[in-house]
Amino acid sequence: MRTADSDVAVPPAHPTHRLAAGALAVGVVGAGTALAVGAFRTRDSAEPLPPTTRTLLTADLPLHLARRATYGLTPTLLADIVATGPSEWLEQQLDPGRVDDSVIDGLLAAYPLLTHDAAQLQRLLGDAADRRLAGEQLVEATLARQIWSKRQLFEVMVDFWSNHFNVTTPLGPTYATKPVEDATVIRRHALGRFEDLLLADAQSPAMLIHLGNADSRGDDPNENYGRELLELHTVGVDGGYTEDDVRDSALTLTGWSVGQDGKFAFDPAGHYVGRVQVLSWSAPNDRAEDGQAVGADYLRYLARHEQTALHLSRKLAVRFVSDEPPAALVKRLAATFLAHDTQVVPWLRELFSSPEFAAATGQKVRRPLEDIVASVRALGIGPPKASDTSGIAALVGRAGGLGQAPLGAAPPTGYPDVAAAWLSSSSVLGRWNVHRLLTAGGFTGLVYPGLRALTRTAEPRTNGELVDRIAELLTGQRFRAEHRAALLEFLVTTEDAEYDEAALLGQLPDLTALVFDSPYHLLR
Amino acid sequence: MSADALPFAEAPASSADALTAAVERIDAEQVAAREQWSHGFTRRKFLAGAGMVAAAALGSQLVTTRYAYAVPGTGSRRALVVVFLRGGFDGLAAVVPSGDPAYAAARPDIGVPDRLLLPLDRGFGLHPALSPLHRYWQAKQLAVVHAVGGPNISRSHFQAQDQVERGVDAGDARTGWLERALATAGPGTTFRATAEGISVPQSLAGAAGAISLRGVDSVALYRRSERVIAALERLYTGLDLLAAEQVPVALRLLAEATDLQAQAYTPGAVYPAGNFAAAMSDVARLITSGTGLRVATVDVGGWDLHTNAGAVDAGDMTDQLTDLGQTLAAFAEDLGPTLRDVTVVTMSEFGRRVAQNGSGGTDHGHGNAMLVLGGRVAGGRMFGRWPGLAESALVEGDLAGINDYRDVLYELAQGHLGVGPVDSVFPGLSHSPLGLMRVG
């Protein structure tokens, strides 16, 4: 294997980690997805890399998939993708039931409140001083799954939909209903049909409470949900609706409420009666008891609206391709979305097999939460015992400090997914500090393999090799010459100097932190 | 709706060759688009906004020049503090048209009774939770502009915030209004444009030299050493990346914040608890420490009170206003005589509907109130025209926003930054002077 800045052939850090010779211009056809392998250099090519976003990261299909379809490399992920074959690996990820996730199953024992329904949570926590506990357990479990679940693409899509249908967590009013929503709405439908997801979300007590529809009545509507349904959840702010549409959107869903048991309840007495029209949908809506059916018809209309398809497709492309995704890709994704009954899996296949995806190496910046999760994964840090999850709680706190606690976005828009929203001096310093805490073992309870184990895996003979191997292990690639030189200079050594573990071990926390600080980790 | 109804630009590539060709073409297009964007715009603004330090950072060397506390030739200590009330501030809860039967009828549960209002002029009264500000009104250092809005302001949070922070009616201007105001005001110090918070708001978009921080005392790099700093500089040298632009800014901030942390500091007033107060206290510290701060932005969330806003004596609205009033008053007291050089303005993306909704809250509306507090503010006065709350005067159930928020902001920018013509800050605005700032 060669990299851009070195002609020195070295044993691959990831043993089987190269595509078949001649992979250039050969599509890898798997169970359903033809990935654009031809777009990537083989691992033997050694052309110089100019320092732009486009090419600072190595364009390599398994690596690109790992950076985009997962929360980041682990010490074994890249080898897994290569051994399985990128297409087959992707198919497994699209069918997460096929992927063993026993590690997470064990860890969830730490979060017993997540197995309860809303009525049970109301009984357990209704009088508790801190009712946020259920929400806090959900937030920690969410982060733990992002780090340690093997069903990585599923977790990425759970995050995508949780953010799309944002219910700020933890928050008092939804303490008993949000955990239920996570399990029975978001996770159930994350890779299913959008129409089912939308209908389930519209009947989700957490959403109905959070955006005020639960007490929106025909004679006195609260239009918050009716508006965000159009603006955020379906057709988008440029979807062509008017203020009258917003009003009728809210009126159509009056009576969609929450019962004493914390479950969805339709209350005909609260339902507006009279003709309603939103965009090109309308209904006579002349009997209160029809209100649930009328609302469901309205939601199905929205789920399949062309503007919804375009709005969601653009958002998907922003997640997986670039902050300004090509319009042609968005249109194709929208067409796929509609042609496949709003199913998510064919939509993702279209995305991952697109040339636009293949062309997008390194065009995304990791958001703060993604940065933290990717750092933990890259270091090979293992989950704590269920009896002490304080380390996970501490990581949640750090993510919050960087403005991106899991599920914690305050506005109904959720967290933005473009770099410009996340790049600032305090964000830069904050990320660097988390890297330093992580590489110094600063989170109790988490199982650190130790940085020494990292270097042993890498088996360096010289300090130059040490730097290369650590860069490869943590970021999947070597650094350009000037950046490699920066790390060697930090170690006050030269590339040819014999590696002396005893002399350098004390510097490894700072060395690995610098690798995470670098643009090779910041970009994905 | 079928898939066929969508306009297809191209059919999906089917063969590997076609994929490769498509990738190359898309790649070239993306690079071209980025070039146009970064060099034609961001880059130029970056240079214009941050001066030589930024220019040096773009070259082969990354420079963390020490800041100058006063910029030769300008020497102004005037500062504008923009407090953005996120979520849609209810101007009709804060500043109430007393004795208006339409108001009382529209807000039977959440309206403020006349007898509890603190008197302003022209028949308006202040919510009692804002009582700490009343003495600044009486001292003629607090003004209110009511029925503020702008053309085509959305009722969507994010769209409306984007509109008012960019300060443009329409079009695709990507810079924020504060960035444009600063650009015409010329270069300055590291702290020249300071955002309190983890991120930089849209109003400063394009100002690559703007810093963000959550209090100067929190600026730190763990296990900092000269070798680590040198490595970080080299890892980000010579990269044409948006992500790389913040690195020299962060390193400059780190160096200078360390100096400030070494200076003993005690606030000149007692602030309430909470994030907003902490941010304002820090802004006061940066101003009085002579860092050259010219613009600060502070965000306050929690205003999107669709549900249970509460009656006047207790509840979410009262809590929010109490925090706002106590904090702004503490800030003014903290600055002491320096308040002469400083103005604070509050703004939001939109106001709330006049009538309360079915949940004891208010939905998204339009016309709003802005508070303007400072030593040179022509205070003790209500500014702007008042359309009233009569049914016929409302716009889709909302207070009409007949006074343009940009007129307010432009006068404040003029008074503090000495900016150029209106068009350089608010393109297309036909400025109607309000006279918010006293001359001198």
C-alpha cells in the first residue's frame, strides 16, 4: 500500500484492506446497490493531493463509506467493510436485523426506564423531583448506540429522523412520552416507509405535546404543530403554502390529542368541523367523528407530495453528500422516494450508488457530536459495565458543552447539518479539549484499550512509522508530508529515528489528540 | 403524484464507466462552484474584515499576531451589543398598550392588567417583571420602538431569523448585517466582533475574524504547550478549507484570553444566575478591559411560548422577562460611566399573535417591540408609529410591523461603528430616520 506522500511500501495496517486489482472502472455489484467504485483511486495509486476539501482525504470507497454511513472508524471497521465487500456490507447495514448487536443489548440494562410505556413512566416519575431522568436515560442510550452499535447506518438514520422530528430531550412535558416515541416511532420506522413514520409521529404523544397540538381545539387552535408539519416535516418552507394553509393544517388536526394514559387519543369534541384545504388537498370534514380519518388522509397526502420528496431528499443529500448537494441528485432521490412508496431503503440505495456520493469525499465537516463519537470509536474504547455509565453521562455533558447534546436541539428545526453553523473559535477549542480528555483516559468507566495497545497494533520500527500507523489507525489514511512533519516535529524527532516506546509513550496522548484535531478527522 | 412528474435532469448512471464520467463531471462542477463561492466572496470578506492577521493566515505562514488594544487611527471604544431573543419575543407582553380594550379582549388569561403596568409614554406600560429597567427609562437611557417589522418577514423561526440577521428583504446576500456594518468600519482587534456562545450567529456570517466564546475565563486548551500550538498551526497551514479558517482565530483568541485571565476582574454589579446574565457580564468585562470590542452578540432562548405563557404574576413569560430585565439592568450598572459608549438592542425574528391561543400561549406573529438601552440613547421615549390593535389594523391577526427594524439597527450602527451609506449595510433600504441616538 502506498499513500500520496510516501513511496515506501509498508505492510497494510488493515490486512485485507485493498480493492481487487483493476477495481477502477469496475462497479461492485452487490445484493442491490451498485457502488461507484470507479470513482475512487485504488489503494496503490500515488498521485499528489492538492490541499483542498476535495482531496485532502483519500478517495477510497470503503473509507468513504465508513466516514459517511457510520459514526466513524473503529480499529476493525475498515477491514470488515473490505472483507465483506462494500456493497454487501451496505446491504447488511440496510437490514439491521441481520447485524448482531448484543453489545448494545447488554448496555441497555443500564437504562431500565426505556422499557416502560408512558403510563408506567407517569406512575414511576410523575411525582419525582427530577422527571427528566427518563429523558436523560434516552439521551445516554442514544449516544451509547451511536458509539457502540454495529447497526451504524441505522443509528445514523435514527439520528436523521430524530432531528427531523425534533422533540427536545430531556424536557419536562415529554418526560414520559419521548422514550416511547424513540422506540415505537423513530426506531420502528427509521428504515421503513416515510408515510408510516409521518403518521406515527403525528400520533406520537411526545410530538403532540411538544408542539402543542395536544390541546389545540377547533374553537381555539394552537397552530404550532400544523405549521411545523408543513415547514419542517413535509413540504418545507418553500413548499408553496400560505398562512391560510397553516391555519387549515392546524384545524385539520384539532382533536389529535393525548389521553390520561399518555397514549394518543382522538377527541371528536375538540375537532374543528368544516371544509379544510391545504395546498391542493381538501376535505369536507363535516362530521367531528371523521376527524381522525380526515387527518390521516391529509398526512398521507403530505407524505407523498412532490415538495416533500424534494425537501427530504435535499436534507438526505446534505447529510450524506455535501452542504450544497447537486440539484440533479436531489431530483433523482425525490423521484426514487416517490416511485418506491416513500420507502427509505431504496432511497438510501439510490444515494449511495450515485456518482454525486462517490464524488463527495471529504466534503462534510463532522459536527461536534459526530467528532466526539468518532474519536471514541477510533480509539477502540469499549462500553462501560451497565453498573457504571458515568463515563457516558460525561460524554453527553461534553457534547452539550459543544452545543450538540444528543436529541437536545432546542428549536423545532433540530440541529443544522452544515459546517458553517458549527465552525467557530469556541467550537474549535472545545473539540480539541475533548480530544485531550479522551486520549488521556478522562472518562471513568469506559474501557480504554490504552494508547500503548494502539502502537502495538501498529508495530512501528521508526518514529516516522509510528506517526503513519497512528494516523492510519485513527483516520484511515496517512497524512500529507507537511502534516506528518508537523507531528514528528511535535515529538522532537525525525522519521528515521528508531521507535523507542519508553521514550515516546508519555507523548502519545498529545500525539493522538493532534491526529483528532487535524483536518483528517474534522472532515468526513 | 408519480415519479414521472418530476423533471429529470438526467437518468441514473448505469455502467461503471458512466459512473466514473459522471463523478468526474460532478466533481469539476462542485469544485467550480466552491471556487466561485470561496474566492469570489468569503475570501474577499475575510480579508476586508479581519485585516492583515487574516491575510497572513491565508499564506504559507499562519500567524498568531498579538492583538493591539487600540487600533491606531480609530481609538473608538464605542460598542454595540445585539441581544437576539430566539423563538419569537412577545413584544405585546413586554410593552403593553394600556387601556386598549382590544388587548384585554384578545388576552383574557395572559394579558397584563393596566394597574400593574409601569408607565412609559404615549399610553404604553412596561410589564412589571421588567421593573429593573424602568429607572433607565426614567433616566432617559432606555427607549422602545414598537410595531417593528420588516418586509416579507416569514412566520417560520429559522427563515425569519435568517432574514433579519442577514438584514435583507430578499435575494441571496450571504453576509450578516453586522458583518457588513463592521466591514465598512474597518479592521480591529481579535475581540472586535465577539459572539457569546458556542457558535457565531447569522448576523456575523461572512466575518471570518469574528470570535465566539462562552466567557473569557472558559477559553483554554488542556495540556497546552508551545509544541502543541506549533503543531496545530502547521496542521492547518495552507489549507483552503472553511474549517481551517477558524483555527488561526481560535489560536489568537487563546493567546489573548490567557492575558485577560491573568488580570484580576470583579464585575461592577450583581447579575442574576443563568446563561444570559453570564454572557452579558462577560461582554461588560471585555468592553471595560479595553479589548477593542465593537460588536457583541448574545442569544437568549426560550421565547417560543405557544403553551402556558402564564399570567402576569407567575409563569414562563414572567420568568423570561424577569431574567431579561434584571440582566440588562445589571449590565448597565456594571458598565457605569462606560455606558456612555455602549448601546444594547434587543431583537427577535418576529412578534407573537395579538390573541392568545387555545393553550394559554401565543402563536407566531409579526410586529414586535425592540428595547434600546445605552448612555447616548435618546431614551424615555416610545419611537415609531403605532398602528393599534383594532381588528382593521391587524395583519392576519398580528400587530402590523410598520416600523422597519433595519431603520433601528442602521442608526445604532451609525452611532457606534460610524458606518457608511445605508446601502452598504442594508441594501435597498429607504432609511426613515428615527432619531434614536443623541448627537455627540
